[in-house]
Amino acid sequence: MKRNTLIVGLILLIFFVISFLTNILGPIIPDLVESFQLSIGLAGFLPFAFFVAYGVSIPSGILVEKYREKSVLIGAFALAFLGSLLFAMIPQFSVALISLFAIGVGMAMLQVAINPLLRVAGGEEHFAFNSVLAQLFSGAASFFSPLLYSYFVQTIHTNDTSFLIHLLNQVVPVHFEWVSLYWVFALTTLLMIMVVALIKFPAVALKDDEKIEVGGTLVELLQNKTVLLFFAGIFAYVGTEQGIANWMSKFLQLYHGVDPTTTGATAVAYFWGLMTVGCVLGLVLLKFVDSRKVLLVFTLGAIGSLLLGLFGSKELALYALPGTGFFASVMWSIIFSLALNSVPQHHGTFSGILCTGIVGGALVPLMIGGFAELVGLRWAMLLMLITLGYIFSIGVWAKPLVTNAIIKLKSERINERMSE
């Protein structure tokens, strides 16, 4: 099929918007705690409300097969628009939970719909490259959104007379400057609805390994020990990623007196930025080293960086906690590929099960918040040693049917020939 550059560009934009909306919670949690007078335990319900929505990954796949990509994309952005607008207009804790869940459902639907579309629109031979490019767009959005938040909270209700700030001053309550982000999200998702509605989409014939089958196939997979072990791996990874991203700024505020609207937000931005850098380096390493070894080394790096960030000085924490993003960068792709390469068939349904593991991003931050009420946030964040320990174990016990292809150096090829 001829490549459709317009659709590829749209999909890359959608990846950007997904991360733009998803990864803002970390920077704004300290503000939400102050605005709603929340305990740390209650604050944990904010990321929970968002990420528990990823439990709809499998139903979303069925919706895509029945109603096609365009309808699902419009429906997803409509949910995100309504959730963002509701939160912007009524900034209350109870409304936040409903709104974040609606946005989360929308983001889950988008994730399921766009990957097969990217394969078709960009051409199968370019799918790997386009997937990496999509991750770079996601990383750029994750880096940008905390900086935008920092700019808004420092600029709204000041003497700034720019057109955008003037408009936001009319609708954002004083001392609730973070609400401006949700007005921007509402506008962004509304524009995306209009863009998607205007564009003609190609017909997408799902490959067998992209189809989600319910009934006997789903039950068969859920009874497979390997499937459950890798589901736990995705759960552990997303739980770790969101546990660090969501609690980093609050930790820096509590233990080092860091301003969450400036330095704290910047730290979260660099967490996502370093994750993007690590993703690129990881792609290179995977051409030369078995993915399981890469996973082991990077997981050890993440554990070391987390411990240094939690127990080191302020200066060390400002480097080490964002640095965990660098080491976490390869985990999702390696765990996911090891999982699919460990099961011979039903990859579409298996992928749906794995994506449901994103609910780890709901439960782990919630558990950290709950334990923080008892032992303090520093010790509660050590829960992530359990999730990182499990991820490390995957590099030990995983036995994929197919390993990643690596480029062998000339000396290695000569030694192999001599041994033959």
C-alpha cells in the first residue's frame, strides 16, 4: 500500500497529545494537594483514577474492530475533551477523579487504535522506524508539558498582558493557576476532534497478531503462566515509571524544600527527557547485545539511581531521580517484545492483556501514597524496589522463542568460524 504521509503525521501528533495529557499529573500533584487540602494518601487516588482506565484496553480493541479507527479516535478525544472541560470548570477533588478517569479512558482507546493504523499508513517496512519516531514525539510532549505548567503558574494573574494569558486570567481562579493546563487540554482535544473528522482514513485490515479474540482464546491465555508473568512485568514497569514521575516533585518539596512549580516541574521534565535519550541509546545497544542483558544492566542502574535520589543530598536527588528515567527507558519495549516472542500465537489478544497491565500506573502510586501516611514518602517510595526487582528477574528467567537480532563484530564471527 502507498504510504500516507498525512495519516502518519496525524498519528505522530496523537502520540504527542497522549503524552501531553498523560504525564502532567506528576508536576501538578503538589498543587492539587495544596488546592484540595489533601493528605498524601488521598493524593494517590489522582493517578489511580487516570490509569485504572487502562483496564478498558481489551474492550477498546473490540471497538476498533467493530467501528473502525476514525470513530474510535473521535470518541476518545471527545471523552478527553469532556473530562478536561469538566475539571477546568469545576476544580474540585471529586470532579477530578471523574474527569481523570474519562481522560484516561480516552487515552487508552487512542493507544489501541493508532498502532495498527501506523503500520498501514506508514507501510510495514517502515513500521519499526515510525514506532521509534512516535516514541520520540511522546518523549518530547512529556518533556514539554511540565515546562508549560511551570510557565503558566508563574505567569497567570501577573502583569503579563499577552493574549493567551489574558484569556486564561478570565477563567482560572486565583491560587488555582494549574487549572490553566486543563483549559489548554480541552482546547487541544477539541481541535483534535475537528482534525480527525476532516481527514479521510485508509482501510485497515488487522493482521492476525493484531486482532483481539475473546472467549476461549482469552481464557486460554489467562491460564498460561508465561502470559501472567509478563503481564506482571508490564504492571511493574508502568507502576515504577508513574510512581517516580508522580511522586518525585512532592518528594523534592517535602525533603529538600524544592519549589514544585519551578525546580520540581523541571525535574519531572528531565525525567521524561532522559527517558527519550535512553530510548535512543537502548535501540543502538539492542543491535549489539541480547535484550535480556540490557534489561538487567539498566534495571540495576534504575535501582541505584532511585536509592541515590531518595537518600542523597538535594543536589544529588535533583540529578538521580530524573536519571531513573534514563534507565527505565528500555524496559517497556524489552518486556513487551520478550513477552510476544515467548508465546507462539494469539499475539493480538496477548497484546491487549499486556496493555491492561498499564493499570500498574494506578495501583503503585496509590500504594505509595497509602504507605506514605504510615512511614513517610521516602520510605514508601522504596516499594519500587519490589517492582524493579521483579523487572530484573525477567532478564533472568525469560526464555523467548526468538531473541533479538544482534550485529556481531568481525572478531566474534571469526571466533565462531574457528570453533566450527
